[in-house]
Amino acid sequence: AEANFGAGLREMSDESATFSCPAKQVAGLADWLIARGAKSVTSARLDYIFQAENALWSRLAARLG
């Protein structure tokens, strides 16, 4: 999914998976997922993404000691 659509897997459980991808790639990613067995695919615009880990901050903090 990443190589074909620029999609990143954000979260996965037994029942579902959450991806983020560029808006222009959503339809292609949905078709790809359905062809591989997804029962349904929904999409929503992501205005903000907040994460517990921030790779940039972690590297800076490690360098600052």
C-alpha cells in the first residue's frame, strides 16, 4: 500500500485497519483493499494527526542529553 499509494498503516486490530494516504490516492487504495478482501472501506479527511511519539523531538532530546 505504501509503495503503490503512499499509504501508511496507522493502526490495526483483528477487525480493521486504519491507513492514511494522499487524497488523490484514496479511490485507488480503496479498490486495492477491496480486491484483497476488505468488506468495506471508508474515508475521511485528516485535519490533524496527534501521536504519543514524535520522532523529530525524540532525536533532538537524545542529542541534547
